[in-house]
Amino acid sequence: MGHGPAVKLGKDNAQAYKSRLGVYLFIVYTLFYAGFIAINSIKPSMMETVIAGQTFAVIYGFALIVVAFIMAIIYNSLCNAAEARLNK
């Protein structure tokens, strides 16, 4: 006693675009995160630098969160536009 899918799924002509975009954004974010790891590994004292009353570690950490959120919004917008354009 279950239910079927909520919507009828068909062919998604934007799938290749969305996959490629997702991989590119993943690579960009991975490089940004790798910078955080590299600084902590190579010169951890740099993270103790105070900027505007906060340590660089806190600023970079919040930047990681904010950038991920912004990238998610960009990904969603671009995917919606691609779906509207390619799945007519």
C-alpha cells in the first residue's frame, strides 16, 4: 500500500548541461576549500590574524558557508533556465 511518483517523469534534455555545471561548481568549491586546508596545513598562524575583530579562520569558515549557498542559488537558477530552454 504505497503511492507512485508525485509527477510523471520524462526525458530531461538538460541533464548533460546540469551534470557538467554541477561538476564545474564542485571543482570550484573544492579548490576554495582546499585553500582553507592548505593555509591550515602550511601556515596555521595565518588563521590567527585578526581582521575586523574576527580571526581569519572564522571569516574564511563563514565564507565557505556563504559561497556554498550562493553557488547553490546559481546552480538552481541556471538549471531552471536550461530546463525551460531545452525541455519545451
